[in-house]
Amino acid sequence: MNTLGKITAKIQDWKQIQATVDAWQKAGQKVVFTNGCFDILHYGHIHYLAQARDLGNKLVIGLNSKDSVCRLKGPNRPINDETTRQYLLASLEFVDAVVVFEQDTPLELIQIILPDVLVKGGDWQPKDIIGSDVVLANGGEVRSLPYIEGYSTTAIEQKIRNW
């Protein structure tokens, strides 16, 4: 399979990701899940996602759809279209799968895939992470990873507007 084909194979729909995660877990792989908009990919994202991947064997990213981002961040977001955001994330070596969700939260997706580890950024306390109750009830763990100060899509967007 060529490089673009390998990247494309990482982008899955809900049915595919459910089967993929199930197969990984049956093979003894520890599956880590995180989610976000990942609008303008930056060093803070890379650092966070690399740390998330280190918590297990496979990293699945739930990506907010265009409409979901717009509802959460406002009418000027996302800056990058959904396909671009999917392919940027899937092209990262340490990302094993990317799946889009339309809802405002990834709760339904988490309920379907039941990851072994649920991860969010440092502004979330583990008990407040959406889906933490589901993951913990299934014997998994929930982690909050620190942010790298000074890196955010919002900060980049504001910097551009001030030019």
C-alpha cells in the first residue's frame, strides 16, 4: 500500500472503528482515546498527542465534525476543513485511527469503542472528562495531560487577526 493509502486507511467511520478497536483489544493492545477539534495543528497538539499515545499501544482520535466545531467555537471555525484535519492527524506516525463525530461531545463514540484509556488536556479534571464514567465502569483509566503554555489554535487565530 502506498503512503497516502496508509494514511487514508487510518480514517474510519463509526462501524469500522468499533471493529478495529475490538480487534486491537482482543489482541491485547491497550487503546487510548482522545478527542478535539485540532483545527490548526501546532506543537502543543503534537506534544499532547505523543504523550497520549505513550499511555497505550494504539491511539484513536475522535475529531469534531465541521458543524460540531462551529457550534463549539463560533461561526468562523473551523479554519481548516474536515478532510484536511483528518488527513493531518492520520499522517502522524503515532496516530493509529481518526474518526469524526457530529455531536458536541464524544460520549456516544466512547460508549461504542470503550477505550482502555481516556485522555484530555490539562484544563480537564479526570472526573469531569466526558465519558470518564463509562471508561471507569469498564475497567479503564482516565488521564488529564498538561498543556504546553503558549500553544493554542485560538492564540494563533488572534495573532493573525492582529496583523
